[in-house]
Amino acid sequence: MATKVKRTYSSRSRLSLPSSSPSSSLTSTTKRKLLAEGTENEPPTKRRITTKVKALPSGRSEKSKQRVLRQLHFSLDTSVLRTCSTCNLSYTRGAPDDESLHRAHCSRVQKGMEWGREEEREADKAGVEEVRSGVKLKDGKKGRIICFKTNVSGRIGSKLAILLETINLALSSPPLSHDILQCSKAYLFLIPSLTNAHREKIVGCAIAQRISTAMVIATPAETLLVHDSNRASDRDPLPPSSTHHLVAVDTTSGLFCHPEGLPTPLGIPRLFVSSTHRRQGIASRLLSAAAATFIYGCPLDPLKGDIAFTQPTEGGSAVMQSWGGGGVRIYEE
Ligand SMILES: CC(C)(COP(=O)(O)OP(=O)(O)OC[C@H]1O[C@@H](n2cnc3c(N)ncnc32)[C@H](O)[C@@H]1OP(=O)(O)O)[C@@H](O)C(=O)NCCC(=O)NCCS
Ligand SMILES: [Zn+2]
């Protein structure tokens, strides 16, 4: 029988409702390319690992022949592509640039980036607000939550750009569009640095975006019906039900949605906590702060369906359940 599911989104690609073909995920090569195009404190620059060599007419000098050999050498590089199990990044082992970019990225993923005096100096001008202070974590550490617009410029803008690049690489997500960055807010969780009294660490980040509609996640019972009817044979179809119209957000996690877009004010297109600070309640605190303060004077409630995520990862789904009590919706970024 015809499939009950309208369409399937591939796990980490951005979903696009009207399209009929599933989009592809970023490959390791794409990830590597993304990494290669941005470094810690500079605007993205084009850095090429491979060199294109044009086909040579016959009778060329020895020097030209060497260029052909060089190309061969570069194509062998793919065999030393390594994927780090800690940060999930693929890079070329032995290529000094790649190795050092990986080291910087890996450390940011694990420990977070710094928020120092230079950032504090610009904080007022950049409209940085402290929305929560003295937030106690499970391990007893205390932190604070700050918030600012994502179109901020200057030093804080560059810091946010690197943070977002790190998050996108870790999630294999594309960069957030210019339009989204124009109207969103970043919520950062800061904890005091262990080594420097004047510095803090950015250990968590939630991006909050004004959206208009989002889809309700199907209940486990509705999802089960989809599985059952998919398994049923053509001669033994189940009676039509609302599950006919469910949309699969992620087939591996079995997340299904009702495709109707319902009015929903707040979207979370990115959520990230550095790996050594997870399971301390940081993501949940960031989400609560965003829900409470994103629209001035109008606290939002996940249980009422006010908040939506883009395609969640496994960890994202777990937080969605635990923090949002099943009321979080799904939207297209
Ligand atoms: C997903 C992520 C943001 C969670 O951050 P966090 O600060 O560890 O989340 P919290 O501590 O607030 O978790 C709250 C609850 O969610 C659930 N949860 C969170 N992460 C989980 C995980 N990896 N597996 C199972 N349950 C999880 C738990 O119920 C947890 O409560 P508990 O620790 O008391 O059991 C973090 O793991 C992360 O950055 N992962 C990589 C990026 C990512 O996947 N982002 C989500 C994009 S949608
Ligand atoms: Zn790594």
C-alpha cells in the first residue's frame, strides 16, 4: 500500500516542506571545507587544500610533469581523512593547517570559548543584557545568562560568529541566514573561568528566533499507528486515520509531526552546550530564560505550544521532552 508518510527529512539537513526529494546531509568533506574557510579571529578566507591542475599538452618540461605528480599526491590525502570521535569533525591528518583548525574547534566544543574583559568592555554598547544571575548548576557551580541581538557588530559580533561556526560544524548544520541573524537573539550561559578571575567561559548557547508557525509533534500512540500501518500488507490496509498526514521529521528517532502550521511565536534554531558541561541543566536554563524574556512583557510557555525547535538531534529531542514536557513544536528554519 501507499506509504502513510508524506515525506522524510534526512537527519541533519534542513527541512523544506514543499520539496519532494529528501535533501542530503553534509558530508565530511563539506564539513572540512566549512572548517577550512573560517579561523578563530579572522573573517572566513578561502583556503584550498587541493590544487587543480589543467591537462597538459604533450612535450612539456620536467617541471610541468612534476605538477601532475603533485596532483596525484593530493588526491591520496583523502585516505588520511580522520573523523574525531570527540567533536565529530573530519580533517586531514598530517596537514598542519587542518590539524590546528581541528585542535581549536575540538577545544571549543569541549570547553567552550572565552568571554573576557574585551567583550565586557563592549557589552553596554552592544546592548548585552544579563537576564539571569547566580544560576546554580547541578555540580554546584554558579553561572549567569546574558542575551544580545545576533546582528551585533564589533568584538562581540566576531565572537558570536566563531561560536555559531563551531555550533554549525558540530551539528553539521548550515550557517544561519542573514535574515534570521537580523531578527534573533543569542542567549549565552557563562561560568567563571577556573584559571583567570577576569574571564568567563561561554559554556552554552541558545539562539532564539521570532517565527510564525510550527507543527505539533505526534504522540507516541499516533506514531505507533504509522509504524503498524506501514508494516501492514496491501491486502490488509488499516482504516484511514489522522496518521495518514503525519510528516516524518527524522526517521531514525521516529519523530513525526502533524503538518499543519499552528501559530507559534518562538523558534530555537540552534542549541549547544560544550561537551564537558552537559547534563548540568544548562540547556534547560537557557531555554527557560529565552521563553521568559524573548518577547518583552510576554512570558512564553512550552507546555502551551509557544516554542518550537528545528529538527532536533537525539540530545535535542531529550531536552525537548524533559524541558518542554512534550509541548515543544517543530518548524522549518
Ligand atoms: C542537547 C544538549 C543541548 C543538551 O544540553 P544539556 O545542558 O546537557 O541539557 P540539560 O542538562 O538541560 O538536560 C535536561 C534533561 O534533558 C535530558 N537530556 C539531555 N541530554 C540528554 C542526552 N544526551 N541523552 C538523554 N537525555 C538527555 C535529560 O532528561 C536531562 O535531565 P537529567 O540530566 O536530569 O537527566 C547538549 O547535549 C548538546 O549541546 N549536544 C550537542 C548539540 C545538540 O545536539 N544540540 C541540540 C540541537 S536540537
Ligand atoms: Zn575533535
